[in-house]
Amino acid sequence: MSADQNLLNDGQRIAALEARVQELERRLGAADADASAAAQEASGFKLASDGRPTDPATDPRIAELVGKGQKIEAIKLYRELTGAGLADAKSAIDSM
């Protein structure tokens, strides 16, 4: 087999693999979006009309916890709702 034929075969295999990867990414993206929406729905967290989470600061459960001085529980809930890291969640709750 010539070098040109090898390159052509390699190019075809690479193109086929790239197509498979794109399909897997598409499927995983859809599955991630479905799982995220289901988790948010189960948590009672409301979504905006565009499907994105609303501001957690408006979530009455967080406001209630902050009002009661239960900052740690509020931070936990904020992280659950947003996926934020500990430092970001603490900063957000401290600013409420």
C-alpha cells in the first residue's frame, strides 16, 4: 500500500472517529441538560422562561435560612441549586 493510500485511509478513519465523538457529545449534552432540569425541578428551584435558573437570592428557602441566621444551611442550599463552589456560595450568602 502506498503512502498516499495510507494517508487517505487514516484521514477517513479520523473523519469517522470525529463524527462519532460529535454524536457522543451531542447525546451527552442532551442527557446532562435533562438531568440538570430534573434535579432543579426536584429541588423546587424555579427556572426562568429561557430555561436558566433564576437568581438563587430570590429563592424563599434561602431567604428564610439567611433570615434565621442559618448561613451554613443557606450556603449548602445555594451550592445545591447553582453548582457553585464553596467560596462563591459563601460570598453570595454573605452579600444577602
